[in-house]
Amino acid sequence: MFTGIIEEIGTVRRIEHGARSARLTIGAQTVLEGTKIGDSIATNGVCLTVTNLTADSFFADVMAETLRRSGLSALQSGARVNLERAMPANGRFGGHIVSGHIDGTGTVSLLRREDNAVWLAIRPPASLLRYIVEKGSIAIDGVSLTVAAVDADGFAVSIIPHTGAETILLDKKPGETVNLECDMIGKYIEKLLGSYPQEQSGITMEFLAQHGF
């Protein structure tokens, strides 16, 4: 479990490609503190298991499914990545519930400055856009953000200076890919309601309308 509050920007030092997999070596400092082999570190929002450690780096294996679902397949040596350790049970919940299980990727369509903030617009696939709601939560490359606007083509977030300085989001350019994890609550609700006929669950369009939804 993660919160989407990035602890450090790391650097990809090496990528060893398998037939459909990869092994990453990532240079870091802060996220190595207290970390042991077998612990989890979110890398651009993807939950990876630490398989080995040095004084200034960690290693992680990436399976084919993860490469298909995320933008990790496009990483190159020297790339900067957002890093966050798994949240401790006694930690502060500063962001939102982030599992590190990427739903898919989106494409950056616009970066536009507005006073002290930068608007970042993303075009996700329609299969993900359905779960993204205005003022809801979204994790972009592992960063917990509030959805500021949604339309038929995509959504946008507004990035404050601190977030811009502490993450790689402002490194992105139009056309580049970002990892997306939608708020899991919506997905669970959809799954549970879809498991029962409306007459059994008691939830119908009429019921929702009567109760202000």
C-alpha cells in the first residue's frame, strides 16, 4: 500500500532485458533507508519488489504483465523515476489509497502554466476514463493528484510548485506516456453492483435519482 506522496526521484542505472521481462537497477538514497530484500518500492507508480540492495541502489525484476500494463517498458538508462516506499502502519496518510497496481497508461496532451501552477492534461483509454471523476483522486506515475477537470477525451490536473519540484511530472512532454492508477473504490463498487441483478441489489437508476445521485 502506498499514498502517492513521492519520497525521492531516483535514476535508472541499468536495464537488463529478457525475452518479455526486464531487471532494473535504480540509484536512490532516501527510499533505501530501512529497506530490506522483499520490500516494495513504487517506481513511477508501479509496485516493485526489491530483489537486491547496494549502498546506493536497489534491483527489481519486472514481469511481462507489468511491462504490458505500464510505461516501464519505455525506460532507458539515465531516466529519472518517482520512488515511494510502502506506507508503514504508523505512517501519515498524506495522499490517497494507492496499490501500485497500474490500470494502464495515458498520453500527455498538454502542459500549460497558470500563475504558480502547471496544468497537465492526460488522454487515457476509454476503459479508464470511466473511473476518473472531477475532484476525485488519480495516481499519475505514482503521484497522488486531484482531478481538476474531466471531459469526453481525458482529464487534467493542476500541479503546484512543490509537486513539480519533487516529482518528474514536469519532465513530461506532449505525446509521452504516463502510468495511471484509478481510485480503486469505484472499481470495487462497479464489480460488486455488477455481480447482482438490479432487483436483488436494490440499486436501480430510479433509486439513485430519488436519493440525489
